[in-house]
Amino acid sequence: MDARLEAIRDTVLARNPGEGEFHQAVTEVFESLGPVHDRHPEFLEGAVLERLCEPERQIIFRVPWVDDAGTFQINRGFRVEFSSALGPFKGGLRFHPSVNLGIVKFLGFEQIFKNALTGMPIGGGKGGSDFDPRGRSDAEIMRFCQSFMTELYRHIGEYTDVPAGDIGVGGREIGYLFGQYKRITNRYESGVLTGKGISWGGSLVRPEATGYGTVIFTEEMLKTRGQSFDGQRVVVSGSGNVAINAIAKAQSLGATVVACSDSSGYVVDEAGIDVELLRQIKEVERGRLKDYEARRSAVSYVEGGSVWDIDATVALPCATQNELDGDAAARLVRNGLLAVGEGANMPSTPEAVAVFQEARILFGPGKAANAGGVATSALEMQQNASRDSWTFAHTEERLTEIMIGIHDRCAATADEYGDPGNYVLGANIGGFVKVADAMLAQGLI
Ligand code: NDP
């Protein structure tokens, strides 16, 4: 890392002790930015990095609620409003027991650059809670969401901060959150949340967008080597929103997705994952992946194993951060891996990324490859602002254009900085320069 940036990075780490994922995300971005600061000394003079690493606002709050047994429960809520240089803070809410300030800050920090890469007018933020939705009844989810919004509502708004979904937060949760916001504020402010239901202000394609976008980005990377998804053997981790839609899109392009996972294990289905069955089990029944095995022939379920033990030519990690380590990366590379498209945020450890880059594997980092979700959220905001709703075909066409644009911008930036094919460098520099220019133009704020 450039010595000037290393000194700033060390100060950031010392000021934010115990936030391992945030440290990892900051380090990863700083490692790309040395050459930019050679060309743009004004970024150092303007303390752009120091400012970017300090969120504009961090909100931590108590979320009290009552479970079905009548027991009082207390969770912790977070919203980290990182950067509004390009537009209102924008980023999802994650409900998962692992959520803490460091995880929300890593996600919010990455979101700044991701949102910049989309070319849309959106800043970066992220939030969530250590609430565990698994095994909770519908009524419990509703009471939790209502309590969460009873505090959050005062910090958000269509021109201020626009949350969406992430792990553990899908259409059902966005519905309960929106209902409570509307009740408290007495305003039908569609643009305050994205990922809404289609009949009440949501956008077609938003549920599919992150998974579809990841596959579109990866297809563009494959094209640079004269390849495509057609005929590829694909492994996807996760079986949530991003994973299911990535599987559907990859198979529609002629790939065979042979395995996917949840936090308990993985299934191998050499004939190709049956997406409709997977949707039925995970989205309709809210069941576990294990149930897939009993309902389809010639499928094996491996309890507790790593899905990265299965060979693939294309890997799409779509579950969570740091799920694919250096050993798994080396094994995949030895066994014929061509490309990795990160549907999740920071799913590959730094060691895994180093293995992929050393082997010149096509590697699409999450902040570029999974930007289709937030880009389509911005399209939802556009539709809300104009009180319009677009067709599936039109919205999908916009998503495709945006993903191809992000791919091309990352590739062109990597070329410009002398490291063709390095999408990590391209994404970090491409996103950063846009935000840095806006920050300097807006003065010291
Ligand atoms: P979902 O909650 O819909 O699905 C998450 C999936 O990942 C589930 O299969 C879950 O398994 C698995 N998973 C979660 N945590 C772990 C863990 N600690 N270990 C192993 N598996 C785990 O979330 P999404 O699909 O929305 O999000 C997946 C990833 O994509 C996240 O990194 C998110 O930040 C990122 N992302 C999501 C976007 C979106 O639009 N939704 C946009 C951009 C990025 P189980 O059910 O067993 O918990």
C-alpha cells in the first residue's frame, strides 16, 4: 500500500477498534488508490479519505418488542449514514444475529463506491439489527419491524436516506416498515424505502435485480475472453434472494448450476438446480435447503459442508462476507475455475482475492458485480418520483444497460491505470474518483 495512504489507514483502524470487517473493507479500497493520489494530489490536500472513512452520521438505537410468548425482547438497531456526496444515503437493512457496528460500517463504506459506480444520484449508507428472524412468526416479524421503524423514521426520508432490503429483509419486512413509517408521519412517501410490493410503489425487476445483475456483469467479463455462460458449470453459495435469482439467470443463459447452499449445508444437483422448487421451499414455505433433497431425485445434501468443495468453472458467492477463503479459492483454481462474480458483499477473503488475481481468474468484486440491486432501487425511486411504473421488459433493459456500463467503466479504468482486467482496481478507482470530485466541489463538509 502507498505509504501516504497507509498512514491514513492506520489512523482509521486505531480510531475504530474491534471493527474487523470495516478494517478489511477500508484496507481493500486503500490498496487500489495509490496511483489516483499521484495523479490527484488535491484529494490528499482535501482530506478526502479521512472524511470518507468517518460516516456523516451513525445512529444506534434500542429496539424493544414483545414475542408471541409475551416475553419482552431487546435488540439493537443501526443506521450508518456514510456519504451523501452524490445523493441521499442509500443502502439496505440487514437483520441477522451477527450484525454489529463493524459489519454495518463495512457494508456502508462499500456502498459509497458501489452506488457511485452505478452512475445514479445516490449516496452510501447501511443499517440493520442483530434481530434473528429465523423461526419467528409473521406477527413477531411485524412487531419487530414496527418497533425498529418507530425510531428509524426520524432519520430517513426520500431526500435524506432511503433504506432497502439485505440479508433477512425482503418484501415482507419492507411492507411492515413502510406501513409503520406511513402511520407515524401521515405521509404516503413512496420514495422513502425501496423493495416495496409492486401494487404499492415497488418496481418490477427489483427482486431479481441483484442476482440478475451479478450474472450480467459476469457474462461481460467472460466475453472479454471469448466465453459466455453457455455450457458453464456453476456453483452458487446461498439460497436467498440474490442466490435464487443468480441461479435463474445463469441457467437462462445456458449454464448448469450444480450446487447451492444455506448456513446449514449445501445441495448438489448435477442436472441443474430446479429454481421453481427452490423458490417454493425458500420463498413460499420459508423452509430449509435440506427439504430440497427429498423432493427431487438424484440430489445429495451435505450437512455442514462448504459448497466450495464442488468444482465449477464459474463461482457466484451470494451468501455473506468472508465465506470463500484462500484454500477454497486455490482448490477451485486448480480444478478449472474461469470466473468469479460476487453477488454477496465481500464474500471472498483477502487471501482468496489474491489467489484469484494471481491466477488471472476473471474476478468481479461485489461492489461492481452486485450493484444491480441498488441500481434498480434507484430506478424504483425514479418511478416513484414521476408516479409512474415501468414494464418488466423496460426495467430489465435499463438494468442490463447499467450493468454493462459498470463493467465497461471498471474495465476502462483498469486499462487507464495500467492493469487491464483488474476489476478490483477498476471498481475502487472508478467509484472513488466520482465521489472525491463531488466532495471537493461541495467544500469542507
Ligand atoms: P437473504 O437473506 O435473502 O439470503 C441470504 C442467504 O445467505 C441465505 O441462504 C442464508 O442462509 C445465507 N447466509 C446468510 N448468512 C450466512 C452465514 N453467516 N453463513 C452461511 N450462509 C449464510 O439475503 P440476500 O440474498 O439479500 O443477500 C445475500 C448477500 O448479497 C449479502 O451479502 C448481501 O449483503 C448481498 N447483497 C444483497 C442485495 C439485495 O438486493 N438483496 C444487494 C447487494 C448485495 P440461511 O437461510 O441459512 O441463513
